[in-house]
Amino acid sequence: GVKESHQTTIFRIIAAILHLGNLEIQAERDGDACSVSSKDEHLNNFCGLLGVEHSQMQHWLCHRK
């Protein structure tokens, strides 16, 4: 009973979440900081699926606010 356009959107969100779960986050400075490689294919896929800016997502995954 779900429209095809809604199904596509749901599938994109689920795929993005699955890619986010596969990100490799590296610890830095004795575990006080972290980083995500800009070449991580899962980050690229996540950003592409959701249409978010790559550099901003890379930054905010590792910084609290």
C-alpha cells in the first residue's frame, strides 16, 4: 500500500544508514579525537544517497555540538 516514490525514498534512507554503519572511524590522540577518511567509499555513498555535503558530514561525524 506504499507508493513507489515513497518506497524509493525509504530504500535510499535505509541504504544510507547501512553505509553509515560501515564507515571506518580512526581514533586519534589517545582516543580523544577521531577522523573519517575523505576517500571512504561508504561515506561517499552515504552522502550521495542523502544529498548531503561530503566535507560537512565528514566534519560533523567527528565533532560534537
